[in-house]
Amino acid sequence: MSIEKIREYFKSVGIEGRIKEFSESSAIELTIAELERYSGYLAWVDVCKPREV
């Protein structure tokens, strides 16, 4: 979806002031240990394991 369509939708519902645009992307580099610590994860999930039915 383009930012123009999002702007149109937000304007139609009266919340156009809520769009925040940034000229640069925001990203940080984390180790696995840091990701676990900061995210508060409960457990890792194996997404490659076939689901048992």
C-alpha cells in the first residue's frame, strides 16, 4: 500500500495527523542474547518443523 493511500484513508477518518515519516530507516543490530533480553520472549519456536495433525 502506498503512503498516498494511507494518507487518504487517515484523512477520511480524521486522523491524518498521526502519520510520522522519517527520512532514514531506524534499525539496530542485536546479538541473539540481546534480542532475547530486550524482547522478553517466552520460548523459541521452530517454524521449519512440520506440524503434527
